[in-house]
Amino acid sequence: MGLMLNVGEASGGVAFLGYRQFQDGSKGPAEMNNLIRQKGDVIIAVNGQSTVGRSFKEVIPKLVEAHMGSEPL
């Protein structure tokens, strides 16, 4: 299922680019829980672990792991 959010590399970190919706138009879990508030917000931690200075490739598995474990970001 996924968190249904788009992220990308920005300013040497990983930034939130927007929410995605399911094909039926329903909101994903990240949007329903208002995990990230503004486009362009830089993700600085996942589950209390800093992501500052980490590459996109390093952060994505942490986001996936957070979702799979149903822990907060």
C-alpha cells in the first residue's frame, strides 16, 4: 500500500513533494494522518533517527521500514 507520498532530493536532503492518492481517489495514510504539512518540507528524521545529510537512497528504505512497522515518522 505505501505511505502515498512523493519525495525527492532537495538541498542535500530529502524533501516532501506532495501526497498521492489511490486510484479510487481516496487519501493515503500519510495524508490521512497529516504526517507532513507543506510541500518542500525537508524530512529531518524517521522514527527518531536523523536523516540530515543522508542521501535519497539511504532515506527511502527508512520510510518504507517505518510504514511496514506502522511506526510514526
